[in-house]
Amino acid sequence: MTRMHYAMSTPASADPDREFTAMMIPHHQGAIDMAVLQLRYGKDERLRRLAQGIIVEQQQEIRLMEQIAHELENNQDRPREEAR
């Protein structure tokens, strides 16, 4: 958990999209790490099933956020869409 909290302590910026991915990726990784521990040592079958689902879903979301963050980096000169 210390690793997750450290990775989430990013300096504030003017770009909430980049801040979101910079903080949520380690948050999701922390959830995956905890779920792995549940699978390794937990006994309750309901929690083990939940942990397995968390691993799959959070890994998919991390990949999506990494892709979006990469696209944001490559398109930083383009104007951002305004909120509707």
C-alpha cells in the first residue's frame, strides 16, 4: 500500500486528465496487489472470486488509461474538447 500511496502523490498540474491517469493507475495497481494477496492467502471463496474479478477488471482499466495517457501526450498541442 505504501507503494500505491507514493505513486499517487503527484504534484498538482493544470491538466486534470493527466492527473487522473497519473493517480488512478497506481490506485488500480494497488487494488490488484491486494487482490493477489487475497488469492494467495484468503480462504473465503466469495472474496477469492471478487479478487479474481478485481484483477481482471483493473488490469483492463490500467491498459485503457495507459493508452489514453499516451494519446494525450502525443496530442498535447491539439486543443482540448470543452465540457458539454
